[in-house]
Amino acid sequence: MLRTLGRTSQADIARSTGLSREVDAKVPDGRGGRPGVQLVLQDSSRAVVGIDVGHSHVQVAVADLAHDVLAERMCDLEVRDHAFDALDRSARMVEEVLVEAGVVRSHVICAGIGIPGPVDRAHGTVGSATILPGWRGLQIAAEMEKRLGLPVEIENDANCGALAELTWGAGRDCSNFAYIKAATGIGAGLVIDGKLLRGASGTAGEIGHTTLDEAGALCYCGNRGCLETVASGPAILQLVGQGRSESLTLGQVIELAALGDVRCRRAISDAGTEIGVAVAGLCNLINPERVIVGGLLSRAGELLLQPIRDSIRRHAVLAAAERVEVVPAVFVERAELLGSLALALSGWNPALASRA
Ligand SMILES: [Zn+2]
């Protein structure tokens, strides 16, 4: 429980596990017992590794069991069609962060890796042939285990973001929420009764491929009129790029919007409206307490969030719409990286410790 929660009180451990706190009185050194006392694992020699593979970058971090990040590193890399490059580069970066953090390899107990596509955890592969074609059929977990010599847990990137928000962020006190990652792609990590919903083949939460317009633009997934064709980073850039001589990045569009550029503001708020339509359907299905909006686009703040709220109110069942609050994520660029650490922390099975 401490490995999963990091710092927590004995009272919370008692609540989460159902174990009695009566045992406190028998602790011979008299430590602990009072509900306000924060506990933390003291095994500072052990560590976990997290790897976030994005569409155009790889990030790597090492953390101890007290959830303190000891070192992290990032590099730009086009990963979509270069799976082996991404895995090789990640493995080299793991070596670098371990040296920087002064962590001995044999003391790392598990690695978590987040992938920007649906993940079939049973087979350790990407769960869709069209969403990440360059990774098709690749045994990601096995390939990384070979490179790192560690047990490896793999997960979808939006699910990693949801895990980070659940463990340390805007979902900490919430057991039913949807985390929406709005960036180059749009994905969702769904937490139901405190657990990630993964689905039969790992595509649960692929909200970016919700059909909004059957006669709409052709999507890379093979369908038409998906949410991503109108509200993803590339879709926004295409809209605001028309009539401009220089090409913009999504970060620049968000900055220009904050400075009052009406075209950028309209493009972002329209994206919010469309995302809200898809999220309204999600609210009808899972009735979340909270929708946590993350990803680079969430840097636009209320400009994105308010249209999402308006769309939910307009399109969802009244009771579901009234119940849900739409809030910004605590983590933006680092959510998936931190989530891959949370994945390693929660995924490590003590029974497998001899493998580490
Ligand atoms: Zn699609």
C-alpha cells in the first residue's frame, strides 16, 4: 500500500486495507499510531524506472519507493514509425538516469512504460494496427525486458496520465473519473472504482476516435469524422495555419490565444466544444465524479475547459452533467512520465522480486 500511495497516514492505510490499527499499540519502538503521522517506505536502496514514449519524444525517470524522482531525462524523437529506435534510445536513457541518480541497476525492481496507442497488456503489444502502425505486432514488454534486464509493465499513455493524477494529482481523492489527454492525439484514461478500465484488448478510452460526423474528414484510424479530425493538435494547427506564412506549434497557438489572437482563441474553444460532445457521451456511460483535462492543450485553461463544460451540459443526461466537475490536470507535460513511475510502483509484484 505504501509503495502505491507513497506518503500516507496509518489511518488511511487502515481504511484502504481494512486492516485494524489496533496493531499499532504493539509496535515495540512506539512509532506511529497517531492518524496524522505520515508514513513512507524507507528502503532507499530500491528504485523504479518510468519511460514515457510520446508521439515525438521519449522521457525517462528513476524514482525511489518514497515516490521521489531522483533523475529524469528527455529527448525529441519521431516514434510513430521508429519503434526499435525509441526502445533502444529509452534503454540508453535509463542507463544515464541510473548513473545520474547513483542507483545500482540490481536495485531497480520494475520499469513502467507508456505508449501513445492502445496497449494489449495480455500480449504486451499495441492493441490496434492502425493507430500506431510502426509498432504493429511488436512485443514491447518483452523487447524492453530484454534491453533492461527488468520486469516491465506497459500501459497506454492516457492511462499513465490517469494513474499520475490518481496517485498524486487531481484524482487523488476521487475513485470515478475520466482523465482526458488533449494534445497531438486525444485519449482518455478511465478510473472506475479506483481502478483503470482497460477493456478486452486495451482500447478502452480511445475517445479521440469517437465518430462525430459520419461524412467528416478521413481519419488515420480508417474511419471518418473522428474527434481527432476536428480537435487534435494537428487539426487545430491546420485551421489556424490557413493564411499564415509561418508555421506554428501547438504551444505557440496556446500562447497567441492567451495574448488575445481571435483565430487561435476560436480554434481552441471550438476544439473544447467538440471534445465536450465526446465527453458528454462518456459521462452518460460511466457517470464520473470528475473529468480531469490534461495534455498540452490544457495549458489553454478556461478557454478550453468552459466549452467542454458547456457541451457536457448540452449533450449529456442532466443528472450525469450536473454531477460531474471539469477540472484541469495537475500534471501537463510530465503526466505520462510520472504515470509510468506509478505503473512501475503499483505493478511490481513482490513474488517476482527475485527477477529484479
Ligand atoms: Zn479515427
